[in-house]
Amino acid sequence: MIERRHLLAAALAAPAIARAQGAWAPSRPVTLLVGFAPGGGTDIIARLLAPSLQQELGQPIAVENRPGASGTIAALAGSRAAPDGHTLFMTTVSASAVVPPQMHPPPFDIYRDQTPVALAATVPLVAVVPPNSPARDLKGLIALARERPGALNYSSSGVATQQHLAAELLTRAAGVEMTHVPFRGTGQAVNEILAGRIDLAIDTFPTYLPHIRSGAVRALATTMPQRIEWLPDLPTVAESGFPGFDANVWYMLMGPPGLPEPIRDRWAAAVNTALRDPVLGPRIKEAGFIPGGGTSAEAAALLRKDAERYGALIRQAGIRIE
């Protein structure tokens, strides 16, 4: 009886073992492209995930920064990579859903020329000012902007990025005029506001969390409908006089077009495993990210939803991307 039970258990386990042994795995080091300079949210989440993905997949993963064109330089390079699972890119809502369709001509088709793999994380945006700013809260900043039309400026990591669009949403809701100053990446924008040369940044929360904690910038409000657990006393933009205001940034692992389903699904499984790690998960939250996960189909649906939503805003605001 014992022997038969062992034989039955072995027979039931055999298909699972065969599937595990037959699962795709990279055969050489992997390149993970990032479309922004070091120090921004995309770079942070990519570098947080890379060691766990490396351990899960058994090959070194090199994070390679290729900043420029609102993140689309890296996205374009990723879309042209061989669909063999050895070159992927960590992308954002702006670089893969919003900016490309507005460029003339578009560098790639956001549905045909990239393969959503898995949502890595979502972050709120936070509105910050230099510590010497006279604005003590968001209402105070808007009052300053009304007094000095066009005199105040705000930064972004590129035209039509989420930082730009969130500020556009705010200025349109408030009926004020501010000057947009785009940079090649969040890192440059951070340096400028730390130096006091930028009046406002609405940028990813993880990017500014250490500067908020150190007092190098002053946080005015966050952009999601609910307050965030890291700074529960900080009001939202919606609470500050703009009901319904909602903006965030997502980060997604993306592959080139034609990425075979077994490779896509293996990468998605690796991301989900990494996000469930009891050591890495808390580190991601401590850095200010809301961990993602889920299926490739869910990632593709999110891409389409936000491409349509923000595309409408860009057209209404008359934003042009050259």
C-alpha cells in the first residue's frame, strides 16, 4: 500500500516537474532598458526588482539607462529588440501609452510594437516646492500663480509625461498660467528644484520621499484620491480645492513585439514572485511604491485605458510633441 501511494504521488508530480523543467529561462545576461536618467522612479523600481528577477531567472540583469524624448528612446530600442526575452524595458504610462501616439510621426505603435508583460508598481505624484517658497500649501501656491500669471514655473521629465500632464490638469482646474520647463529626466528636474530654480514639481512620490524627509523640499499635496500611508497628514489635491483630481504613474515591464507567450508568461511570473518576496516587498513600499503584479492581459488593459484617457487630455490642452 505504501509503495502504491508513493507511485501515485510520483505519477501526479511528474507533469508538474516536466512543466518546470520545460519552462523558458534566459540563456545569457539580460538587458533591462530604462528611459530616464538615474534617480527617477523608473530607475528606482527597475533597480529594486533586478536582483530578485536575476535570482529567479538565473542570469545577470544589467539595468541600462537611455534617457531622452520623454522615455521613448528606451521604449523604441526595446521595441526593436529581438523577441527572445533577453532585452526588455521598464517603462511608464507616459513613455509607452501617452507620448508616442502624439509624436509626429509616432516612433512606434503602442499596441503593435510592444508586448505588455506585467505591472511592476504604481506611485502617486506629489506636489513639492523649494523650502524657501512662500507657498505653505497648495492653495497658497495657486494664489501666487494668480498674482503673477506665467511667472512661476514647474518642471517635468519631458513633454506629455505624467509630471507635465498632472501639472496641466492642475493649472487648468485652477485657471492659472505657469511655465513648463521640461528636462531629459527626473534626476535633472530634482537638482533644479533643490537648487531653488524651479518653483513647483509634481513628480513621483518615491523620487522626492528622501528629500521630503530631509526637508530639502516642502510637500504640498499628493495626487491620488486618497491620502497615502507614508504621509497620512499630507492632504490630497482633491482635498485642497480640486474635487475629483486623480493622477498617478505606473511602471510596467515591457517586451518587444512578437515576444512568445512562454517567455512573456515566465517573465510575468518572475515579477509576481519578486513582488511577493517578504524582504523585497516591504522595501518597495518603504521607497514609496504601491507594488503591482497581475497578468499580462491586465497590463495590456491598463495600457489601453490610460492611452485613451490621457490622449483626450493632450488634445484638449493642445499639447504638441515634436
